[in-house]
Amino acid sequence: MRVVVDTNVIIAAIRSLRGASAHLLAAIELGKVEMLVSVPLMMEYEQVCKRSEHRAGLLKTESAVDAFLDGLAARATPVIVRYNWRPQLNDAGDEMVLETAINGVADAIITFNTRHFGAAAHFGIELAQPGDLLRRISS
């Protein structure tokens, strides 16, 4: 399954190593799920993960965040955004997630804010929370 992971899931994963978000990243590392990323989305991950309020657990320093994101990028499939579909969503910050999903022909967007991505259905992209996806791939 090809997925785009919203930034809120990445933050949840680094804040709690026991939660569904961290388990989703482990499934990506094991190759059970294919994660798609674009350059703008990776830059968003970096900008948000480096905020002091989000640095926690093992990622207390900016260099630790860099190492985490380097590992994430190494496992992800790069997507070149060849066409911008804006505006589709109410929150401009979510547009890069949707555009990565559309251009990467993703099966799903994994997010805690499914109501923010109503337009995804128009492109045949499913919306799911991390726990939903984990239940699906484990059955």
C-alpha cells in the first residue's frame, strides 16, 4: 500500500514510541507499507519536528531530528510534484500532503485530521488514521 503520512502522524510517532504512529513508521521501515514523500513535504516535516515543543524523547536535539528525518527519507519513495492541484483544501498547509498523494498515485493519506482532506476522495485517495492502517496490514 502506497501512503502519504501527514505531519501530525510524524509528530505523534516521535512523541510516543508506543503509539500507532510509531508502529506505522516501523511498518514502513520493514517494507510493509510504502511511504511517499515530496521535497516540500520533507521540508514541512523538518520545520515542524525542529520546533522546541515537538522535540521530545530520543529527538531532543536538532541533530537527532536530522538523523531521524534522514532515515525516514532513505526508506521513502520520492515523489516529484509535476502538477499543483491548489486550491482543494481549506488549510493551505495540507495542500502539499494532498499534492504528494495525487502526484505519487497514493492509495491513502494517513492523518489524524481526516476531515481536513475531504477532497482526497475526488482523486480516489482513501483517508485513514494510523491505527486503521495497522489493523488492515496485520490482518
